[in-house]
Amino acid sequence: MENYQKYLPVSPDDLSWGLSVLNAGANSIKKDEPYPSKNHPLHHYFNWNNGRVLDEYQLIYISKGSGHFESASCKKIKVSEGTIILLFPGEWHRFKPDPDTGWDEFWVGCKGTIIKNMEIRKFINRFTPVLQVGMSERIISLFSEIIEKAKTEKMGYQFYISGMVLHLLGLIQYKVKQLDQKPSDHTENIITKSQVMLRKIVNQNVRMENVAEELNVSYAWFRKAFKNYTGISPKQYLLQLRIEQAKIMLSDNSKPVKEIAFELNFESASFFSKQFKQKTGKTPAMYRIIRTKEGLTR
């Protein structure tokens, strides 16, 4: 998981849209690691003793580990993996990972009449800012795409990522209601957790036996259960994630195909090209040319 944070400019047009993204990022906090890290921007810095107050809404997803949260409207509460933390403008709050576990966090900050109306209509509530939504590969995917689009700051990107934040808010509401009505399924939870793990280590050299070990199941059981739930093996799922990530990276014409292959941990550029063509019907070079032409005609 790559640690990254981006604080974004907002234009009058962005504000008039009704929902503007102010920042987005992801962090993996190790055991006993100081929190927040020393490179945390001063305008958003805080510590557990003092807490802080922001002039924005934030959505924070804890995908691994545990910790605690407290705010002016919510007494100190335990936070576990699969939890969404909602921060509200003008609301004092503080949170931190447990030193013996650390945690992985994704976040996005935003403001606007759309999300303010959600609070007014009680879809989100300062008195219940910690929501259990479970391990969700789709939530990770939305946060990751918001971060990737924010990195480029291409024309019109604010409208695009604000739409993904709205999608994220809708998905959170859906997950909360589903968990309220449906008992937990142990196998489904393991498969979902593995999907989240694979997305976070998409560019690493991965042995599925090690993934199964971390999930405390046998590799034979894991492979069979994964294929039953998704229709493909864990290795094919990881390959598809890498191909999708490659498509995003190929939109940057300055990055050579060989470098993309290396960053995504393919054994060679030729093997990457072969796998990419099998999955998409085009070589990486062909795909890049087509996307570039599409961009010019829009």
C-alpha cells in the first residue's frame, strides 16, 4: 500500500457544483509508529491529547488494524477494520490506531451543499460518526480511483471525483443497511478481505499461499472458496487488477511500457504485453494510442 496524500485547489465552478473534493489519501501505519506521521500537513495536523477541528467533511475507511475515535458528539469508541469514520465541519474530534496493531486508512475530504443536505436530512449524523460497513473491495476501489484522479488534476477532474464521493456515500449507506439486516457470512468475509488485501499489494510479488496464511485458512480451501465466489482463481483476480491498473498508468504517455511492467511486478515487458493483449485484445502500445486519440477528440 502506497502512502499518499493530496490537497486540492477548488475553483468557483467546483464550488457551484455542490460537492468539492478538498483532499484525498491513504496511509499504512505500522505497529508503534507515531500518528499522525511527521510529514502530515500543518493545516490538518493534530494529536490525541489536543484533537482538532476541521472546516470540512471527511470520510475515513479503516481497512486493516484497530484504534479509537472520539468527538464532541460521540464518546470514545473502538474502531476496527471495515469501519468508516465520518468527520464533520466545526466538530472537535480525535482518533488514533492502537500501537500494537497500527492500521491502514483511506480518506477523502469534501464540502458543499450536497453533503451538507445529507447531514440536514439525517443520512449522516454527528452522533453516530463511526459506521461498520465490513471489508469491501469496492470501497477500496473507489478511494483508490479518487486518489489516482486527484494525482493528475486534469481538466474537469473535480466533477469526476466528486461523483465518486457521492457513489461512495451511497455505497456506505447500502452497506450499513445490509449489515443491519443480514447476519455475517464467515466465508464471504474472508473472500472480501482477501480482495482488499490483493488490491493493496497489486504491485508486489505475491504468493497466494502467504495470503491464505495471513487469512488463517489453508491455500486449498482459499483457492476453492475464492473461485466459487468470484468465478476466477486468486491469481487470475490479481492479474485482472494489474491489467486495470496498467490501463490507468498507460494514460500517462511519458511513462514507458517497460517501466509500467516493472512497477506492476511483471517478470518482463514482453510477458506484460502478452498478458495485456490476452485480457484486452490490444497490446499496451495499441491501447495507449487509442486512448490518446479518444482524449484528443473529446
